[in-house]
Amino acid sequence: MKIGVLIPAYNESKRIGSLISKILTLEKIAEIVVVDDGSSDSTYEEAKKAGATFLIHEKNQGKGAALRTGFSYVKGKDLNAVITMDGDGQHSWYELSHFIEAFQKDSSDIIVGSRMQKCKDMPLIRYLTNRFTSFVTSLIGRCKVTDSQSGFRLISIDVLKKLELSSSNFEIESEVIIKAGRQGAKIKEIPISTIYWADSTKKSKIHPLFDTLKFFILVIKNL
């Protein structure tokens, strides 16, 4: 069993090195791939120093574009699955083993980390937006998910190779579920925790209005 970890990162030099070092202590992690999405800080240098494979966007293109770059890379590697997670420390690195255990247990095609069971600290606007987008994503994707916007998830390489993705921003999370669900992929969820940092630099990069509009465009394209 070979599992890759894919981390899209934008100006995450403060935490990316420590995160990579911790992930490398886990068994079954074959490779960590960091896509530096046009950072203006030392994200690239910190990722390289910590031992990750690094891919670079010269200019910031958005999380979806960073993930698509990473997906193109891992599809050519000898991996069974890839786990995507954020580079800002909001996903608990030790929970990577939970995804691997779930994948080994029932061979689901996609395992989404759901924050809905541990969402007491989630900002209200994000909670309401997520509930709505998850309902619509489940309906259009012919599956059931409670946290369609979670970026902490495992995707089997076999399924990933069948997906033609086009999103450049945060709506890519829903696009993966919709397109995989419509192809009959087996999608399940496991509970995860999420860390909300107090410092101002860790405010969400998601814009409630603009990213919701992009989500609706995605839905219309997939009707």
C-alpha cells in the first residue's frame, strides 16, 4: 500500500516545514508533494528543506489549479491513493492514518474528512454555506456527503485518472465529488477535527459570496 500526500500551499512558510516533518514520521506515506501556488514568502524553500517533492506556480492561480497540477503529477506515480490536505495546519496530520485505515478496510474510492461532527468552532457563515453546498453537491453527484468543502480527503488513483477537472478555485472540492459520484465511485466520510488558528494570518481564504457564486456556476455546468 503506497499513499501520497498532496498539499496545495500559498504563503505557508510558517507551518509547512513542521507539517511535512511530522507527516514523514508516518508509515505508508510514500511521497509528499507540495504545490507552491505563487507564494511570495519562503514556502518553497521550507518545503524543499523538509523533504517534500515540490511543484511551483510562478503566479498564484488558485487552490483548484494547484490541486490539478498536483493530481497530474501523482497520476504518473506508483501510488494507490493520494490524500489532499491544507498546508496551514488546520488539518491534523496525525489523522492521516485514519484515512489510510479506512481505505484499507473497505477500499472506498473517495474518503472525505467531515468536520460536521466536530464543528462547534466553525464560523457560522462557513457552517451554513457548507451545509447548503453539501446538500446540492450530494444531489447533483448522486451520493451523500455532509462536508463537500473539506479539503482533507483521500482519493484513489484509479478514480482520479477518470476525472476531468477544470475548476481553479475552492469549488474543485465539490467538482471532484460530483464527477466521481456520477461515475459510480464509492464515497464515504470519516470524522475529522479542524484547528482554527487565532492569528490573523490564518483567516479563511474562502470568500463567502464570490466562492458561492463559483459553486453555482459549477452546478449549472453539471446539470
